[in-house]
Amino acid sequence: MTRNIPFGRPWITDDERKAVLEVLAGDVLTHGPQGHEFEKEFAAFVGPQANCVSLSSGMASLHLSYYYLGIGPGDEVIVPAQTHIATVHAAEFVGARPVFADCDARTGNITAAAVEKLITPRTKAIGLVHFLGIPCDMDPIMEIARAKNLKVVEDCAIAIGATYRGKHVGLFGDAGCFSFYPVKHITTGDGGMYLSRHKEATEKVGKIRAFGVDRSFAQRAIPGMYDVPDLGLNYRMSDINASIGRQQIKKLPEILSRRAANFAALKAALSGLADVTIIDSVDPACRNSHYCLSAVLGGKLGPKRNDVVAALKAAGLGTSVYYPQPTPRMTYYRNKYGYDESKYPNAARISDCSIALPVGPHLNVQDMEYIGQLFSKTVKEIA
Ligand SMILES: Cc1ncc(COP(=O)(O)O)c(C=O)c1O
């Protein structure tokens, strides 16, 4: 019997539905208390050093990070060749030049060694991603950043709950950027969070996200009166979205433990499968937040990745690819900066030969056994 298993499904219950209806029953749909409360609850989850600003997306958080740090034309930002395009677009959008680093084949993360080789006198920042929830090796990266006076922007869009040597990702660099897109660990519909250890950064970013206005709705002594000391945008998260996030964050410990159990079960089910390697953390002092299980096909199977995906789809299994192309190979960047395929072999192999399998909380350990058997049978037939 064919089962239909989606790659991701937001875990929405009556808690979220009730919270949204409560906001809708009131007069304040944005600018209200829900955003602030969500910021406090998110900061409490990440750790005592965190200050947070709720935003309309993860991309908005990345964009504001570079803007706040004053990075712009003439500057270079070292970014991963293996990531979502938002990691790179954010640096490009402020006018900086992205310089692409290949990733480690086992973790998909950039390394200090790869970063070091790309540093020039124009380098101003490192924009890293904690790939699939696997923390980057932060100690050597931060050492280089300190030695070369570089800013660090951590893309934590799919890494909420991930820790490196006991500290939550996003707390190492100058900014941590989170996403609440529907298939992420938690969702607000669409949404994001900017996080910084520095209160002055969150105060300023909090103003830039709302047109650069000097005082919030509640702080206006005379309604409608304000001044604008800064350039800004409208990147606010509405109270409707924030009310969903506040319910979701309560479920986060359960979501993370279900993902961890599912990942372990699926990894075990696939162990020993010829020509299949699993992207995972290699450092026992890191806690992976298990966004998905990405299986990289090798040998004769590698070029047959799309056939495997098609067969899994026909059998009802939803999969994805993280990420579909090395970022410098995407048309915009290839046209602008050229593409030298010899520079990004690991990123290209992950893009061209991997399949992301679901481990989300909509599934359980028995489902993982089923997915493991289906995947194993499919690759053996296609090999
Ligand atoms: C690594 C990474 N960074 C940034 C983003 C962008 O986040 P958002 O969709 O919230 O703008 C995504 C995915 O959506 C992502 O996977």
C-alpha cells in the first residue's frame, strides 16, 4: 500500500488557532505586545546573552545584519557555496561582493581553513550557515575573525536548538539570523528573528525594521507624532504571526527531541547502504538540530539522483534537495562573477547528488523504519 509522506508539515494545533483568533478579536494586529513577548521567549530559549528583534523573514534578518554592520560597496563577505541563496543575497543586496567558500564534504559547513584562504584586504565579514542544523566549527572561525578584524553573521535559519560546545548558535558572531518559514523547526507562517549579544545592536535594528522611526506606537505621547532619525524599512512581524510563534516555541523542546530520535532511527536504517553517505556533525561536542537527513549518493548512484527522487515521489515519499545548486552556480551569480567549477567540488556534489529525507515531528520512529526500507529498496533497484 502506498503511503503519502510529505517532506515537511507545520505542527499547528488548536493552541495556534486560538492564539490567532484572540489577536484578531482585539484592536492591535501589529506593533502590539505579541511581537515583544515572542522576542523575550525566543531569547530565553537561546540563552541569557540573547537580545532579539522579530522580523518578517529570515532574509530580512540577514539583510539588516549587514546593513547595521555598515558593510557595503567595496567590501567582500566570505559566504558558503553550499547554502540557501538568502545567505548570499543579503551581502550582495547591501552592495558587498560575496566570495564563495567550498564546504566540508561530511558536514556541509564552511571551515576556518577554507575561509582563511579567501581573505583579502577588502574582506569585512564572514557570513556562515549552520548547514542543516549542524553547527560550524566556531572556535577556529572566531579566532580568524578576531585576528583579521572581521564581522561574523551566523545564518541559523535551520539551526534553532543547535549548540556548539554548549552554547546556542547565533551567540558567537555579531548577529544570528533565524527563519520561521513553514517547514522550519517552528513557524510563524513567514517570519524571522535577528539576534545579537549586543543590546545596542538590537535597539538600532529594532528601529530600522520599522522605517527608522524613533518611538514605537506605545511610546508616542501625542498619537501620530514621531521623528525619523534613521533610514529604515518595514520588516516588522505582525502580532498575528508572533502569536503563532509564541505557541510554537512552547513545542520546541518536543520538536527537537522528535527530530533527534527520527534522525537517529533513519541513520541507523540506512547504515551499511553502499554508496550512500549521510551529512552529519563530526564533533561530539556539537548538538545538531536535525533539520532533515541528507543522503549523498556516490559511485554509480550519484548521477542517478533524480531517478531515485522520481521513484521515491512515485512511491509517495516527499523529499527535497538542500540546496539545489552551489550558490555561485545560480544564474544571477554566474552571470555576474563567473563560475569556476573546480573551486566548489564538495558543494556541487551535495547539490547534484544528495536527497533530503524528512525527519520532522509529523513523523515517528516507525515511519523512519518505513522510509529507510523504501529508500534502501529504491537505491538498490536503481544502482
Ligand atoms: C539557510 C537559510 N537561510 C535563510 C533562509 C531564508 O529564510 P526566510 O525564508 O525566512 O527568508 C532559508 C530558507 O528559507 C535558509 O534555508
